[in-house]
Amino acid sequence: MRTDDFDFELPMELIAQTPLAVRPQSRLLVLHRDSRTYEDRHFYDITEYLQPGDVLVRNNTRVIPARLFGTKEVTGAHVELLLLKQEGDIWECLVGNAKVVKVGTVISFHEGELRAECLEVRDKGIRIFRMIYEGVFMEILDRLGNVPLPPYIKEKLEDKERYQTVYAKVEGSAAAPTAGLHFTEELFEKIRKKGVTICEVTLHIGLGTFRPVDVEDVTQHHMHTEWYHMDKETAEILNQAKAEGRRIVSVGTTSTRTLESVMKKFGHFEEDTDETDIFIYPGYTFRAVDVQITNFHLPKSTLLMLVSAFADKPLIMEAYKHAVEKRYRFFSFGDSMMIL
């Protein structure tokens, strides 16, 4: 299976640069796996495709202002950090201009209000830093950090909360779980009234979102690990749904990877906090998820491979061709797909 098999032509003007004024007014391509057909709808129509008894699982991670711009204390060289993973004051970071950052290098931000000392050099621009500061780190980061919008978004984001889901609450993510950006509290209330149970997991999105697949053979790609959590109540709700034959609907690939990771680990759902590097591509057998809600993904990306595994690659590529022809908006601020 070659990475090039997941390539497709995408006009640049279809890459959404800004979110729509009203979240649920985005378009929705409803894909029926059984009949291999699709429908052009809007996201506010999603209640028509949900059933009483369904369990909708959303990722409640909250994006932190994870992009920092600083200077090397000795030379003044400009260095950019993208914060990925935390253990106390120790952070794994993706570094721009990484070649100038060695063990012992100290980066200064905002005249030394925050400093970062390099403890370890890893491959592909990854460095481990110890953060040096006084006060509360997240408060400092809120002042000094920038929202880490994907590089294909060139427009300035006027309202930073539009790169957060309305249910985001657990801080720690380097990117938004973008399939959730289409929901509002009002839409969730309609979904609940339909008899759908809504529960949450947490997966902090890290380097896997930013790192391209740079090998020819898909099976040789290695995913970066990401931290996740499932609580006891959610596990019990999901186990009961499975036992009763009710559908589990995942909001986004991050929810899907969390659910499939827990199921792969235990054979059922269980309260768990761990890291996952699960890589889902065609040939994978889904054990947890029955329906997926997802955005339109980058060519040759692991996310496109995941949905191709869920819905059959030829069908997904045909649906993507249709989406291009119908001028759907792509990527983080773009439109959505529901795979039934």
C-alpha cells in the first residue's frame, strides 16, 4: 500500500481560511457505506441521521496557545517552539530552526519572562525542554503563546475561540479536534432530545497531526504518541451500548483513535489513561466505532487513511472527488462528512 495511493487533486481555493459565521451552517456530505451513495446536506441536518439509543462520543481537549517565538540567549537567533507534550515543567517540542538548538541551549521569550532549557535532542526537529518561570505556567502561556493554526491557514483568526469546540475544557492540545467545530450547544440539545447519549473522552492532539507521511510504504510510517483518557462512566455507557447493539458515533478521528485504542487494549471499554500511537489504515478492523463524523483531510495524510479504512478507500476517494466538484470547503475550518 503506497502513500501516493491516497493523493488527490485539491484546488487551493477550496482550503477554508476562516470559519463560517454560524457553526452548523457548514455543509455535510452524508456517506452511506451499505449503498455506496452520498447526499449533500448541511451540518444542522445531522439529527436526521442519528437514532434514539446512539452514543455520541466527543473529544473535550482544549487547544493551548502552544506556539512560542523566542531568541537563543547566547546568539540572539530566532527560534520557534510548538509545545506538544507535558510532564510537569518538562515539555516535548517541535522546533523551528532546530539545528541551532543543542543540549544546554536556553531560549528566552518576552525578555526572559519565560525561558526554556534544552535537555535532549531527538530526531526530526523534536527537542525536550525544561521551562523556567515564576508564577503559573498556563497563565504565562496565555499571555505569550499563539494559537497554533495549521500552516495552510494564512488568514488571521479574529476570534481565537473559533479554533475551539464549544465543549473544549481539558487543556493540553496542539490542535483542535476539528470535526467538533460544527456543533453548538443548541444543536447538542436537539441531539439529546432525539434520545442520543453524549459522552466525552480526552485525547491531546500532538505531532501526529503535523507530521506528514514521508515514506512510500504506508505500513512503514510510525505515529507519534498522544495522551488520552477515558473515565469510568463513559466506559460503562459504551459497554452497555455495545451489549445492546446500539451505535457508537465518534466525533472526529481523535475520538475514533481513542475508542479503538481502548478497545484494542482491553477487548472492551474500561477507564484508562495512557498514550496511543495507533495507526489505522485500510485493512484495519474497527471494533469500537459504528458511525464517524469527520472533516475533509489532507492528501496522503494518516487521517485520510483512517477514513479510507472505515468506509472503503475507492468509495472515500470517489466521495472526495465529488466534494471537490461541488466546491466543499476542506480541512480545519472546512465542511464535514458523516460516514454511516
